[in-house]
Amino acid sequence: MGLFKKKLTVNMAINKVRTTENAYLIDCRTKSEYKSGHVSGAINWPADTMTEERTLRRFQDKEAELYLVGSYSQKPEAAVKKFKKMGYRNVEAGGLMEEHHGLLVK
């Protein structure tokens, strides 16, 4: 394995979630950004309102694979750090919605 890991895009994260059991696509943008268009099946979990208590209640399995997508203003890396601090092991930033090319639902 090399020193540098390839950065995931939103489309790569979507494919991983759709082909992996016990995996979730989490959209960490604000509710208004999410409502303006999101990937079908994505769970809106805004990074700026994330609390440990709510997160542990919603995502009980800390071994689940979590792919976080965000935006230029709501970077997924910040939410990844929060999840990891809470003990989640398989969390990865899955790109920015501004760079997504595909269908969105409202």
C-alpha cells in the first residue's frame, strides 16, 4: 500500500454504499443544502449540529462503514474527525456535492 490514499469522490462513495453491506452515505451539509438536492438514500446529519448522544443513538454500530459527503462550506473531513473521536472506526470523507455528477432528489 502506498503512502497516499486516493481521495473518494461522491460517485465512488455512492458505489461503495450500494455494494457494501452495513454501509451508509451521510450528507453532512445543512438541512437547507440537503433539501435543495441530495443523493437518493443519503442520510442528512449536519456536522454543525452533530452531538455525541444523538449520533450514538442513530448509528449504534461503530463498525458500520460511513461515507460522509459535504460541500465547500460544510467539509466532510470535519465530520469524519467528530465520528472518529466518538469511536467509529470505518469513516471516510466521500467528496463534495458540488463535484457530484448525477441525479439528485429534493
